[in-house]
Amino acid sequence: MINLSGIEPFASGYNRHCYRHPDDPALCLKVLRPENIEARFQRQAWPKKMLGRARIDDNRQELRAHQQQAIRALIKDGHNELVWAHLPQFHGAVGTSLGLANMSELLFDDHGVPGETLEHYLKHRGFDQPIRDAADRFCNWLLETGILTRNLLPHNLVIIDRGGQPELFLVDGLGAPAIPDKLATLPAWRQRYIGRRIRRFYLRLDWETGDQSTSWEASQKL
Ligand SMILES: Nc1ncnc2c1ncn2[C@@H]1O[C@H](COP(=O)(O)OP(=O)(O)OP(=O)(O)O)[C@@H](O)[C@H]1O
Ligand SMILES: [Mg+2]
């Protein structure tokens, strides 16, 4: 078991804390924040509560998301590099003193510092041409691989320099948990689904770099 006591997370989202592996700085360990999972659970209407807490366990969903058909098929055919071109390499679940953690590649820059999120970049530098090109490459990769994701949010994408140019990596939000497996295997349906996620992503980028006078939720209804 990996002991995380006395270690501060290098970053945290709403649902998980992210730690650097104490024995390997190139690995990221994500553990659930039980208080937030519980709060999310309590906010659900009773029919959903009947389905239990496992349904909203982000680590469990992420494990399942890596088993999706597109990723399984690419790895089976030896296209590992293509899979990990925009995803941190994933190493599954491991035991820690803070419960089960999902272990993945930690994306860091030339100075060993964890990469900047797209959200942070947009706030400080705007949606400039190098990042527009990186976003286009990321979206083309989604269409090419057929990998399914949830809504693409700038705080879930990390920017890392690869081969002299910035590339986007999806660190959270892989998979399409609400979609039946059968449907997800149909290529035409998959392309339509991904196309919708991409259109929404660009809307989000416009909103994120605009004056944000309307909330994201409200801007969807305009
Ligand atoms: N593999 C990684 N390499 C570098 N930084 C990472 C990595 N994974 C996560 N991070 C950083 O940690 C933050 C939180 O991680 P993550 O999004 O997985 O947490 P979460 O709680 O599931 O998020 P949310 O609030 O979106 O549910 C990210 O926004 C990013 O800044
Ligand atoms: Mg996140």
C-alpha cells in the first residue's frame, strides 16, 4: 500500500485530490474526496439514490472509461502511441492510505512542474493561435480514434509541449457513462456523438474567453 500521509496534493478537483507518487514523481495518484462524493450523493433524487454511491465514484467510472471499445481495439492492434497521444498513460487502481487511487502518468513541463490547464492558459494568454491549433489537433484525434468523452471542459485539459509544440491532454472526463455499449460500437453514431462534444467544446472556449456576463448554463439556452 502506498502511504500518502503527510503529502500535500499537487492539485485538486471537486471530486478528487491528485498526489505525486512518493516513489515515482512521474506518476499521479488520484483519490476520491469522500466529503464531496457524499454531498453529490445527497443532492440526488431518491430514484437515483437507489442506484448507490458506486455510480458517482469518478475513479470507478474512469477505470470503465479506459475499457471502452475504441481504446481496447486500438491497443489490441498495437496503436498504443495513438491512444496516449492526448491521454495520460493509465495504470489502473492501486491501494493507498487514503483508499483506492487511479494511477496515471503525471504530465509535467521541462522544469518538472505539473502542466498548466487549458483554463489557466486561456485566462492568462487567451485563445491564441498555437492553442487553437492544439485544440484542432486534439479534436481531430477524437474523430480519428473514436474515443468517447464526456463534455470537454478547459480545467480537465492539461497543456504539455510535445515535439516542439503544445498539445492538449484530457486528464479527466473520459468515457460516456450514460451511453449503452451497443450504441457506442456503431461508427456513424460515434462520429455524431463526438461531433456534438467538439461543437460544445468550442462554444465553451468562446464563453471561457468572453466577458462571461452570462453563466455557462444560461449561455446554453440563448
Ligand atoms: N495526469 C495529470 N498530470 C498533470 N496534472 C493533472 C493530471 N491529472 C490531473 N491533473 C491536475 O489536477 C486537477 C484535478 O484533477 P481531476 O480533474 O482529475 O480531478 P476531479 O476532482 O475529478 O475534477 P472535477 O472537479 O472536474 O470533477 C486537474 O484540473 C489538473 O490541473
Ligand atoms: Mg476535473
